[in-house]
Amino acid sequence: MSSNTIDTAKLALISQGAAYGLLIGLSVLFCGVILFAVKIQKAYLSEDSGKSEMFMVANRSVGTGLTASAVFSSWMWINETVLAAAMCYRYGLAVPLWWGSGLCFQIALMAALGVMAKIRVPYAHTSLEIVRMRYGKIGHLVFIVLNLVNNVFGCASMIMTGSQLIYGVSGMHFVAATILIPLGVVLYTAVGGLKATFLTDFLHTAIALILIIYFTIAVLTNDAVGGLSGLYDKVQATASDNYISGNYLGSVMTFKSKGAIIWSLILKFGNLALVVMDTAFWQKSFATETKATVPGYNIAAIAVFGIPWGIGTVVGLTARALHNTSIFPTYPGSLTETEISMGMVMPYVLKALIGSKGIIGFFFLLFMALTSTVSSSMIAVSSILSYDLYKTYLNPKVTDKKLVRVSHITVVIHGVFITGISIAMNYGGANMTWINYLRPIISCPGIIPLILTLFWSRQTRLAAIVSPILGFFTGLAVWLASAKSLVGAVDIAATSDEYPALYAAIASLFSPALYSVIISLYKPTKFDWREYLRIELQDEAKLHADSESPSPNESGDENGENFKKSADDNVKSVKSTPPFEPVQSKTQERIDVIGEKVLSPETQKSIEVEKQSLDDIQHPFDDQTLKELYRWLKIAVIMFVVIVLVTFLAWPLPLYRDYIFTKSFFSGWVTVSIIWQFGAFAAVVIYPLYDGRHEIATGSRGIWNASKRVLGR
């Protein structure tokens, strides 16, 4: 075994057989549920994942509630629960709140980026498509590499984390766990596409939140803990044994913790990259209705804040109170740094207080968080490989049906690839802490250039291509040089030191901004935003003209009618030729119908988008829709600023002083965090059910009527 794992001979919390059964059984169960849901969607809701528009961006029809649930689920990585508790044990109660603040602001930023993308490039499929439109082939390929590295690295690190936890809990070999974790996800993602991941995200969110709330309350109310008052008393009684260097008076009950604030800053940089440079978050933005992007993302941003704060505080401090007692699994030994870095704090606490039921519940939570992350990554990488690479460079005239088939294949390829990367990282000795330090250096350099692609018309092609590359090498150089200077070595142990990691993250994030401005000013140009509309409309026309479409009598035509209705509602004519969908077979002369207008191929050719003057190109959204989108953009920017000011400054900084929480303040602190968990459940589980009540009713009626027909025979 690698140096980052532990000996489970004495500490196995659940049998290997039970672990295999849970992992395989949950994979099969979820795969079956999602495949059934996909069939219902196709049969009764006219949502066919066999079409690329549905597979990649869910027909751009996802409402506010499901958007909030999906974004929340995509961002509720296993780190937010398991590692938050471990870092609370390491640094004290400051970590969980800092962790919450390090999760929500990126989602709020993505709300602003998402709505701006709808304004600039209304029908984009991936963020990379936007880059290609502006910077051409080389810029496109550079950002493809950046996005793939970010997606593969983030996903593989989560699988590695999960496999280490499963090994630590059950003794199952981490290679077996690494293979089994993504297996079921590959099956339902390949068939269901993005909408399938939205549905699984909802199921994951509901189950995971129920478990998180249950664990928090069950731990607190256990007799060995004695509620909020008992937990406070026990932690204070063992203060001399729980001294933390860098904390005020060494207390775990103070917010003044140097280690916690350093850790939180590194986390913020890494998490920012995982959102902005992850095409999955962009795709979910593209998949939403125009009015759902900002509220959906901001609901998720506010809801996710309370998750690491509540469970991280309760479980982390409980471990501090009980780790030297006979009920703790490691007793009479102490928790090692390896066990903390692996995230074993939470399963040890659950085993001590809830028993085997707690470990089974932990397995469920682990599975929910891992598969949600993996499915989101698979759709993102599949879209990059199929749309940005295959369709753009290898087969521009690919039909819609074949494009979906290629997407299915790339899902499987990605599943196999990340499995191999995860195994290699395990054998290489990586752990969650080191991964969280490395991630910002790899992923951050592209953030600012990508944001400027939508917001700054003067960023040049050369600047966009060169600045992320220079930023990566700057961050890497700072990381290794700082490790050598401050620690005296360049290895995993030295680069796991928090200060080199922080300096490197800062360099990786901000240096590309400097490089971009300098390079752009060296040979300035100004990009006309209307160019986005020219290329976007051309791409849409090509996609629909080349696709294999069913005849009017086939079942798929209903989906085409939905598209045309959406076009009628939302698209202003571009010289009387908005994007359209073909309705005749390939052997017939193609005609395109929008309302009462019929355009022959000759007429269509004469007004090809790429030959139009920019002055002739109008936005596909009407003035009212654009006005509404700009209003949402203003709201998104305000929300982002407010969330940053509150969670970075107004709330935590006044607490960063020579102060140890009193019992009453601590009780209020934890109580509010638990209330926040219930609020999150209402926002991302109950509200989506209400928001989607009409679709649920339609699907239910379809199932009921089909059942009656079958029984009637």
C-alpha cells in the first residue's frame, strides 16, 4: 500500500463484504432509477436524450428549483462534509465557517457569468465554444487542455478520496473501490445525458441532506455527547489535551486560528477554479431557462454555506471531545496525521456514537457525493470531447444522432481514464490535503482570462493564449521555490506545507491578469461582441441543417415543434432567418418553416450568417428578453458582492480576535448552523418538487394511464 493509507486490520468499521454489497447495490439501484426516469421523460415529457441539444444542455428548459438542486449537488463534494470535519478537528471551529464562505461565492460569481453568457452567446453549449468563437483554434485548444485538466483532476481526486475512505472504513482494496465508484455513473450518464444528471443530482441532494441533518442531530443528542451544553463542557474539559498551535490560547473554541484562515484561503482559490474552469457549471447555466439562472444559482450558493458549517463543527469538535475515550475506534491510540488527511474523523465519530448503522449511512453519504461529482464531470468532459473536439475538428458535418453516439462513447472513455488516474494518484501517495494544495496551481491560471473573454473586449487573442500558460508556470515555480526555501525540500511532505501552497495559489490566480493586460496593451485590438452572434447563428444553422431529423409523423417531431415554438417566442429574425429545424427527410428538398415563412435552399444560402455585415445581425432575443437578462445580470452582480462582503468580511473578521466562545455563544452558533441545514433542505429538495409539480403531474398521469392500459388487457 502507498504511504498515504492506514492499516485497517484493527480499525475496520464495516466488513469488506458489506462494503462491496453497498457499493455495487447502490450503483445498480441508481442506474435503474435514472434509466426509468429517462424513459418517462421521453415518453411523456417530450424530452429525448437521443438528441444532442437534450443530451448536452437539456433543451435549455431546466427551471429554477431543479437548477438550484443540481448546482447544490454538484458543489456538495465529499470534501464539504468529510474533510470539513477533519479540518475542524485539526484547526478548531473556525474552519467550517470559513469552508462555507469558500463554497458560496463561486456559485454567485457563476450566476453572473452564466447570465452574461446568455446575453453574449445565447445558444452556446460549452464555455469552450465561446473561447473558440473569439480566439480561434489555438486559443480553443489551450482552454480545452485547461478545462480537461481541471475536470479530470477534480473528478479523479474525488474518486481517490472516496476510495481511500472506503479502504479506511472497510479494508476494501482502494483499486476495487476506484473501479466500482464510477461504474454505475458511466451507465446512466451515457444514456441519460445532462438531464439525467439533473435528476440524479436531485436524488443525491435529497438523500445526502437527510443524512447530514440526521448525523448532526444524532451526534449532538447522543448520551456520550450530551447536547450543545455537554459538547461544550467536554471540549473545554479536555482543552489541555487539545492544544492547537497557532490558535488563540491553543483553543479549538476560538475563531482566531492562523491555520484555519490559511487553509480557507487556499480552499477558496482551488474552489474558484473548480467552478469557473469546470464546463459542467457552465452547461448547467446554459441548460436553464433565461429566468432561472440567477435565482437558481444563488439559492444554491446560500444553501450550501450551512453544510460544512453545521456538520463540520459538530463532528469535528465531538472527535476532539471523545478521541481519548474508550468508545473511540482508535483508542488507546490517537488520531494520526494520515488518518486526518484521509478524512477518517467523521467515520470514527459515527462508529463510536451510532455504530454500524452510522457507517452504513456514511457509505450512503459517500456514494451520493461521489457519484454526483463524477456524473457532472462526465457530461462536461463528454461535451468537450464530442462537441469541441470531434465536431469542431474531426467531423464538422456530423449528424445529430452520431454526435450523441460519440458523446456516449466519450463518457465511457472518460470513466476509464479517470479510474486509471485515481489509481495512479493513490499509488503515488497523494492525499486530500495535498490534492487541495495542488489543485489551485493547475486550475487557477485560466480563470481570469476566461472571465475577461465575456467581460473585456480588449483582451487580445495572444493574451488569452499566453497568459494562462505563463500563470501556470509562475504558480508552479512559486510553489516549488517556496517549499525549498521555507521547508528545505521539494517532495509531497514539503509541498503539503500550507504557506508554499498559499503563495502558489495567489500567483496562479492573479499573475495571468497581469500578463493578459500587458500583452493586450502591447498590441491593442477591440472585439465586437456582435461577432459572437454571427458565429453562434452560423453554428446553430449548420447543426440543424446537417442533423438527421424525423418526418412530421414520427414521435420525435414533437420535440421539433417544441423547438420551433421556443424560437417563435424568443428569437427575433436575423434578416428574416432565425435558427430553424429541418422537418423534411434528407431525400427531399430541405425547407425550413418558421411560422408562415418558407425558405428555399437558394434563399437560405443567399443570407448565410457568415456573409452578413455586423450591422445586419440582430440579437436572437427580443428587446424585452434582453432587458430582463440585463436586470438579472445586475441582480447577480449585487448578490455576488453582498455574499463576498458578508461571508469574507462582515461576519468572520470581527470574530478574529482574542476571544474564546462562551457556552451561550457556542450554542447559538451551532443552532443557527443546524437551522441553515433545514433551510437548505427546503430550498433544494422541497422547492424543486413544487417548481416541477406540473412536469411531475404529467409524468405521473402518463404512467397511470399506461398502467391502466396494461392491466386492462
